[in-house]
Amino acid sequence: MIFSAIDHIATRLNHFFKSTFDLSEDLVLVSNLGDGDLTHIQNKVVMFLVSLEKDTTPTHQKGVYRSASGKMVVANEPLFVNLYLMVASNFAGVNYPEALKFLSHAVRFFQEHPVFDHENSPELDDKIEKLILSIENVPIHNLHSLWGVLNGKYLPSVLYKVRMLTFDMGETAASPIHDVKSDVRRSN
């Protein structure tokens, strides 16, 4: 589901770039930055996962109830996850202005399209209800640390928080629930 979410966002941005700049090939790649060798992403806009976090805002509780078939089931609490998605523009040397141009257009695109759901994105994975993107501010010292961990070479970039994927295991069969008093009487 994580890949589906990021791939969907990258695909939509690719379509935007292709139509805006009359491009024939994909400009956006979903890729890590490798081991410092950036040749595989040269002259590309790269999206990659920086981090995941559990979203603690929703409050659902695990519950036991009787299903329509009469079986006791446990409804597991869904896990809500936010993604931190980096959008980096890798154009070096004389192409550096292109990095800034494409990064600016990426920000514009996500400002105009901050939500992807099944109404505006019918091809969105059925397991994903919607994706909500918002820019995250990264203080300069944190940005320095982040790029140091990634590969040491800063690329013009913007970090987005993508809310919220839901990992829902659904219902599982529960062991029978006994009346505590009747179990106590049987043991006497």
C-alpha cells in the first residue's frame, strides 16, 4: 500500500509535467538516492520515502461483537500511517535552473491538488480511501542532518506529509466468550 500511494502521486505529477512541458518521457521517478551515485536519477525529479509515523489522531477501539452469521468476531483497531515523502529535483551544472523550475511546478501542482481520492483519481488503489498532502517545514539544521543521512549531497527539495494510509486487518474470529460466573461454578 505504501508503494501504491507513492507511485500514484508520482504518476499524477508525471502526467502534469508531460502535459505542461510537452514531454514524451517520464520526468518523475520513485527511487532511493542510492549510495551517493546520482547518475541513475540525473535530470529527474525523484520521490522517495523519508519516514513513516503512526497517526494517533483517529481513535478507534478494538471490539468484540456478534456478526450477522452469529459468530463472535474481533474488530481489530486499524493502524493509521502518515508518510513523509521527499520530492527532490536533480539537475546539476548548467541545468540547475531546471531543478528550480520543476520543483516550483511540483509545489504548484500539489498546492492545486492537495487531495487524491476515488472521485478525482479513479485509478487510486481501492485499499486507499484518500491521500492528503501538506508541506512540512524542515528547519535548516534538520535539513542538513537529513541530507547527510541520505547521501551527503543536497538537492533542491520539498518534504510533504501524506496523510493517511489505513492498515485495517478487518475482523478475525474470536474465541467464545463465556459467562465468568458459570465458569467459576463449574470449577467448584
